[in-house]
Amino acid sequence: MDGRTIGILGGGQLGRMLTEAAHRMNLKIAVLEDSEDAPAKQINGRHPHVHGSFADPDAIRELARQCDILTIEIEHVNTEVLEEIAEVGLEITQEGQITRRRVKVQPNWRTIRTIQDKYLQKQHLRSLGVSTADSVALPANSAEALVEAAESLGYPLMLKSRTQAYDGRGNFPVRSPSDIPAALKALGKRPLYAEKWVEFACEIAVMVVKTEDGASEGGGDSTWKRNTLAYPVVETVHEDSICKLVYAPSPRTSLVSARCTREAEIIARRAVAGFWGKGVFGVELFLTDKNELLINEIAPRPHNSGHYTIEACQLSQYDAHLRAILDLPFPPGPGGEDSVRSSGVQLKSNTAAVMLNILGGSGPNSHIPICRRALETQGATLHLYGKGEARPGRKMGHITVIAETPHGAQRLIEPLIHMANRVRSEYRGQALGEAPQATALPPLVAITMGSDSDLPVLKPGISLLRDLGISYHVTITSAHRTPSRMFTFAQDAASRGIKVIIAAAGGAAHLPGMIAASTPLPVIGVPVKGSTLDGMDSLLSIVQMPRGVPVATVAINNSINAALLAARILGTHDAVIRERVLRYAQEMETGVLEKVEKLEELGWEEYVVRR
Amino acid sequence: MDGRTIGILGGGQLGRMLTEAAHRMNLKIAVLEDSEDAPAKQINGRHPHVHGSFADPDAIRELARQCDILTIEIEHVNTEVLEEIAEVGLEITQEGQITRRRVKVQPNWRTIRTIQDKYLQKQHLRSLGVSTADSVALPANSAEALVEAAESLGYPLMLKSRTQAYDGRGNFPVRSPSDIPAALKALGKRPLYAEKWVEFACEIAVMVVKTEDGASEGGGDSTWKRNTLAYPVVETVHEDSICKLVYAPSPRTSLVSARCTREAEIIARRAVAGFWGKGVFGVELFLTDKNELLINEIAPRPHNSGHYTIEACQLSQYDAHLRAILDLPFPPGPGGEDSVRSSGVQLKSNTAAVMLNILGGSGPNSHIPICRRALETQGATLHLYGKGEARPGRKMGHITVIAETPHGAQRLIEPLIHMANRVRSEYRGQALGEAPQATALPPLVAITMGSDSDLPVLKPGISLLRDLGISYHVTITSAHRTPSRMFTFAQDAASRGIKVIIAAAGGAAHLPGMIAASTPLPVIGVPVKGSTLDGMDSLLSIVQMPRGVPVATVAINNSINAALLAARILGTHDAVIRERVLRYAQEMETGVLEKVEKLEELGWEEYVVRR
């Protein structure tokens, strides 16, 4: 792209995937990491790497000398030297003259310094007006200090290390005063803080890209609309304090509703807007039992919860990070021009993703069968990181499964999750329990009726949808008795992920047409036969819609055909459903052919008798 | 994945993208190439590369010593030493003892040797029963020999170098005997052959993966069904004898029909099945003016026409090559289990791709604005190869644009094609002419009617589809007068890429229902009002379908609603169409609100007068 060289502090998997994205744009990378065989170094052949620690000032200075800009893939770096490099400059000796060259650091060293101390991070978030769990810094690592903190926070609480904490390391739950000695023993060597216990319904995460240097002051400030853009809100599932699964989107739409998603995006963007410098940030949130959103923590770099973006979005989080720190352009959102700010980087259309981390097991190759199985899985992409030894729980790679629907992705990833559970139960010496995973699937078809008396007519169609493995939601919305409920239902359906609406009504059957008038979705109308007129009233009320508002009308009382029509519509873009529609037709044909055979064998007279 | 190291002869862009795919599976790569800064070496940090020529026996032996298997990214390699390594083995000196170790070469050295001599390649294809253009080897590079060849082939003919020919280098058109001296002067240093001139309607290509070692004997042999699998058939557009554009799928479905696509796939698989060893093969074909398919040439390696697979298919051609040569598994096709053999690696659902090569221009940075523009383009992924100097016409990178439909991809890539044309016209000092490109788009909606007398009823609906930018095909299929035509139409519709069928009929209106009985697609029925019964006969004939075969019926004569219903169905999976449906509803609302205003302003009496 251009001649710039980017120095990365840290050479793990995040650095590796960042390097891969840089190569595609022909950007040069130099990696600072202790190991000569670090994952990121393995895939970077052209540039002299620096071998050394990302905490070592001299090694960082040596890296900076080779680069136009520095960035990080881990936040536990020496920020004093980053501050010096960015503000004062590197000493350059040339022909006996000493000059100084400043090298950009993105995100800003101040952001890294604030975030690497988790207590400071939370204080900063509070100053921005962003909700997090209440927390108290411990003035000393003593039982007295912790007891005092517990007085304001209550039990249980979480004792946390302020620094060097990741993947659950540095956390200790304190359920009662009797846990205090063990907690202090486990974490006592680092500065600590105590955090109020959060009962969460689920964990969600969102990657946010910051594209301008300045930091907002928070509060009513709306710079976040200008200087950030968001990726989709995803659901994360942790196990043993390590990320296990990421669902994009969350299949639990009853919990992680569209409203919750919008709020989470805004909170995350507001939070990131208050940090300094540019780049991607991984924002982890709790959705509490009381439906509150609290930020758990923020990573000022690419993040495990954003791996899915490689396959599921046009632009991966790695690509976005490079574009942000180098001031390269972003593509527009679907709204055209600069709409990426408002719409964010979205999932590719008709795309749902599930990411599963591949963790090391009890043996050096315990995780290999999962990798092999991933190669055999439709929609799966395998990413191995080139890590050395596989230790239990070590992140060796990940698998992203893509399908057209969250259902589809869930169906495909399930065997892999089972294998991962087996690997874990092996090294933990535990029986294979129920794994934490999201399972409820969002409905694709909404079925509604004017009155519960229409339900018997709809029943065969609903059963058929279930048999075809198509998710649905059944409700009642009367055009005449609950008009406002009906409008809300129709207007919200598309944003809830519904693809087709089936509406049944009898008599002056206004429901299907009124719903069609308030949604861009295809609406299938089922005329219900009433006590007079043989259903002709219902049929004509539904089918004879004015120009501009179509209702796909099926035969009187024929909910089976409504269900099959919905399946055909979904099948236009879902090969699995299309296959099932074909199979249904074949079974129907077989059924008739069997009768043909029987009729011809028995003769028609005998057939009538036996029938 | 496992501990194997793969040696690649050649380190250009194909080797680079192969290396990228290998890294994701944690496979080790060693690259043999003259330049220390070769594209593939730039992204491979861990392994000692071999600097040297892929034609140099010693360099190849040195590479083999480090590897478990050798493969190629270019066919102009020394096959004598590959034969020796694979058949006799490498000399290994250990503790004074000389032993030999055989190293696998994939594809087989015999395949590479046959293909690198284009005349031998064509002879071999003919022996397999695969059609190619007639050709004659020149016994000597003399005018007499060429005149004699022309006697059997006729003028114009193409004089071609048998070896070291690629990207149009090594070809010289001989239009009449007077061109002979210039042709021999241009190509005279290499062994030559003459080829019959092919007038082609378009060029198509297909990547084929060979997954077993043995070669079929051709003829009636059906091993190709077992030992090969195909990628989608694509249309390629060449300019200055270099690949410029690849369309997946071809937007010109009237030309590159479903039948032609199926045939091309079979020919390509039959051809590849007749070569030895494993790996991907790029097969280029001509579709002639007379609708014949001729193989132009085969490359025994990843190919420019397969770059689009990185974004558009689950499995890229590079990933497939590695799996094939290492006997790693493939994911199943949509039909389950081992169906990938029959269905091939398909495009991701609702995915169309266009690939544009980024070629060097008159200056070293002439191609950079296109790269920048690609970053600003929705659906575009940029791949730069890390090539050195940008020479005119040199392949510096490529851009793949993905959209839900061929329309969408075409729309997005167009500005980039214009920029590429400008770069070319600059260095060629030519005025900007019409660029060669495919433009016609495949229909999404098929509209059919029982009789041309139904056309006036359908006209408003067809016009609306056009206004909504939805592609359609209009035809006549009478259930009663052309029953077999109707069945064929209905049965082929889905495989032709049609998503929705609109069928109009009057009286005993059987057409919509009969079509619905022969397709899994959603069928919309438009009852046409006849001269008696006010259309009630048509309506009931269409709507009262038996259970199992739904027809989405709209109001009598209301083709507008049929079109809008089709748009809503397509809109369930196409955000652009959904947006247009919403806009249509808004315009309708605005139209009514304007009337409201006028009515209230004028009073109802005046309104009636003025109306």
C-alpha cells in the first residue's frame, strides 16, 4: 500500500492475524517478542524482528528505530518508554550528531497505561459516565483493607489484581470473610482492588474502532458518533474464565434484544471515544439479571471476541485496526458514503457466525482431532496459531463456522463443541457435564391470528414448520380488537429477524392486509372458514388487496400450504430448507405412488372396501 | 496441523497465497526462488528458504532435503530432477553412509512435464477424448514447415511456443502467409506449434481439485467422478492476453447457460482426471461461436481464475491444493457426507464475486489509487503481492468484490474497472475505449403466462420490477397447450438462478398450480379476469390448491402486487431490494398525504370538481 513499517509489541496470535492482514495490503511488519519462533514472527519473513521483551525499554527502542508507527497486541507493555518515544523521540546518532525522531504510538500510551491498570480503567470509565461494577482499590494487601472494602460492596465480591491480569488469571471470588486469607495468598503480590459481584444473565462483547486521535470528555458529548464505529454486538460464553464461544449474532434474541444490542453499541462507543489515540478496542459487557448493561473490561487492541470478523464481515478487526492507525479509508456502510460511522461494520448479509476457541488438552496433540473435524465441517474455517507446546487450556487456535442463519451455524458447530468438551473433561478429570452454550434460536417465521379460535386451522401448518426444522413464533394480534398491538408487531417484525409472516383470519379478515401494510416482509394470508359464506368472505377480504400492498393468499383453511410457502420463500436463500422442501414433495409423490400400486394390485372395488 | 513441511517451487503471488493458507493450518512452508524478497518469502518467517532457480537441479535438491513433499506454483520447473527425487530419491549422507530418501512431488512430475510443453499437453488431452483446437507441431522453425501446417489448419492461425509461454507471451497470430517471417522472428528460438484459430464467444474457466494419485485413461472411464471435484464455472475476460476480470458466476447466463456450465465442469474434470498426482488445476476453456466447448489450456497449480475463491467459497483454491496434496479431508457439500465430489466446492450462498487484477501502469505507483479506492469500496478485499517494481501490465495484486447478486458485484466493481482502464490507456498511450466486460445480469424473477392475451394484465407488474431494479425474464408457458414446455420451465427454474416465479392465467387457470407442483421455488399466482364470471373462476382455480402445493395468490388482475410480493420475498435476503420496497411504500404514503392536504385545502366539493 505504502512504504510504512508497523512495529507490533507482542507476537502472539493477535499479532499473527494482524500481520496476515498487513501482508494483504503489502504493509511491512516488525515484531517484538521474546521467542524467536513467536506466532507472528513465523509468518513474517522480510523484516528483522527484535527479540526481547515488550516490557524492556531497550528492546522497544530498537523496534521503534525500524518503524514508522508502533502498536500493541497485548496491553502489558512498558508505557514509560512508549511515552518517551512518542513525546520526546528516539535518539538517532548520525555522523556524530544526536537528533531525536518521534515515532507514533497507536493507541496512545496514555490509553494503554490507563487500561493496563484495571482499577484505573474503571475509574476512567466512571468519569466518562459509563456504568461498570462498583469497585474499591485496596490501600494495602491486608485482611483489614479487604474487610473494609466488603463493608461497602457486600459479599460475595471479586478480588482482582489491578495489573497483569488476563483470561481470568488475577481474579479470586470472596464469598464470605472466611475466603479472605486464601484470596490474599493467591493474589497478594500485586496491587489489588475489590469489585462488587455481578449476577449476569449473559456476557456480550463488541469491537469498536476509534478513527480519530482526540478523546471525548464523556457525559453529553457526542464525539463518539464521529470518532468511532462499531462491529456487531455478539454473545460470548466463558468457561474456566477463558473465552470459549462467540455467537454473532447472539441466538438468544429474547435476552439480547434489538434494544439491548443498540444500547450496548452506544455504551461501548461512548466508552472507547473517551480513550486517546486510534485502533480497535474489544469491549466486554455484562447483561445483568436486572437487564442493566455494565462494562466488564476493555482491551485496547484486537480481541478474541472479534476473531469471527475475519470470515463474517467484509473487514476483519485486524484490517480495521491497521486502517485506523494508518488513517487508511473505510468502505461505506449499506447506507452509502460515510454511513459506516452510523451503521458500523456489519455482518455480511445472510451470515451468522459461531467461533470456538481450540484449547490445549492433556496431551500435546489432544486438540488435533478437533482441527481435523473442522476441516470436515461445512462452513468451518480453521485458524491455528503456530503455538509451541499445547498446555491444558492454552489457546492453540480457533474455528469459525459460518452459515446463513444462527440455526445453521449452531447445527454445524455442535459436534465440534462436544469434542472440545471432551478434551476439557479429560484434563480436568471431570465427568462430561452440560456445556454452557446458547441454544434458543430466533424465529424466522411469525405466525399470528385474529383470534384463538383460528388456532385449530393453523395447527397443521405450525406442526409442519416444526417438522421442517424452521423456527417460528406463534401469537395473536386482532386487527379489530388489538389494533395497536398489531401495528407494533408488524413494524418490529423485520428488525426482530423475522423473514416471513403468516396471518390467519376469518370473516371481514383484515389482519393479513393490515400487517402487510406495515412491514416490508412477505405476508402469507390464510382465509379461515367461518360459520357462514363457506369462507368466501375471508378469502376475498384477504386476496383482493389494493395495488401496492400484496398478501400471498393460500386456499381457505389451508395452513399446510402457508407453511410450505414460507419454507419455499426461506429456501430461496437457504439450501438446507430448499432440500427439505424437495424431500417433502418427494415423500408426497411416494405416498401417492404407493396408493397407485395398492389400487392396481387390489382393483378399485376391493380398494374401496379396504380403504 | 501436523509436522509436515511443504516445499514450493516458485515464490510469486500464487506461492504467497498458498503460504498464507498453509499458515492458517500451521503447516510449514519452504520456498525456492531466486529473489530473497520473493512475495512468498516475505510472509514466511520460520523456515530457511532456498535461494536459487526452480530450474536448477541443485537448488531443487536442497529444497527437497528440507521437505516432506514438494509442489509448484509455476510449471516451468526442472522435471528431470523432480523425477529423480520422487522415483530414485535424494542422496542423504549420514555418518559416512549414503542412503536415499524419496520425497513426494505433487502433482506428479509427469503431469508437470506433459503440461509445460503445450503441444504435448494438447496431444494428451486428445488422447483422453477431450476437445481442444486442432494443432500441428512444427518439425522445424522454418517458413516451409509453417506453410505446410497452415495447409491443414487454414488462415488465420495462431503460432505458439511449446514451452515457457504464459500470459500471452509465446503466441503470435498469423493471419496470412505474409505474417510468417515476423512470427518466426518473434518466436523462432523455441520449439513451436501451430494452432487452428478459434472464434470464441467467451472464455470460461474452472478450478478442478484432483484428490487421488492415479490417472484415468479417458474415454468412457468415469474415475473423474471419484478422483476430482470442481469449483464453479466462471467467465474470464482477457485484455492484452492477460487475465483482467473473473466473474463468478458469469453474468451472461444466456450465453453461459446452466447446460454449458454443467458440460464445462464435466469436460474439465474428465481432463484433469487424466493427469497424474494430486492438487488443484486451472482449466481454461473457449466457448465458441458455435456453442462448442474447447479446452484452451490447463495449469497444474492454483490459477489466477481461482483467486475469487478466497472470499467467495468456504474453501479457497489454495486451501484445497494443500488438502489435496496432503490427503487432508474436505468438508461435505450441501447434500451431506461425501457430496462434495458431486456438488463441488460451491459459491457461498447468496454470493457473487468479481475479481479484477491490479496491473502495473506507467509509473511505479500508478496502481496505488485503485488500491486505495478498493479500501473505500463496499464488499471489496484488496490483495497486494509485495512485488518489487511495478512494470506496465505486471500483476501487482487483485481485488475481489463480493455481493449478494451478480448485479450487486458488477455495480460495485465498475468504478474500479474504469480506473484500471485509465491506468492501461496511460501506458499504452491509447484513448480510453470500451472495456471488455460482461454486463447482462441473470434474471431473479421469471414471469410466465398462459397466453399472450394475459400480457396487458402483467405489464404494470413487469414495469414495476424494472423500476425496482430487479432482473426478470418474461415468457409464455400454457399449461394446456404447451404442457411439456411448462414442466421443463418449472423444473429448470431453480437451477437457472431464478428465485421467484410469477404466473398469470385466466379461466380454468391451472398454470400457477402446475408450476408450483414442479419446483421448490415460491410461485405467485395472478388470476386474470376473463369475459365471464368476473375473474372468480381464475381466482378459485389458483388459490384453492390442495395441501402440499402452495400458490401465493394475489388479487384478480393485480400484477403490481405480484411484483411487490416478489420484491418482498427477494428482500428477505437482499438489503438493497428491501430498502427499495420500503421506499415504494413511503412514496405511496406521500402520494396519499398530498391528496389529504389538497382535499383539506380545497374542501371536498371543490376537490371533486377539480379532480
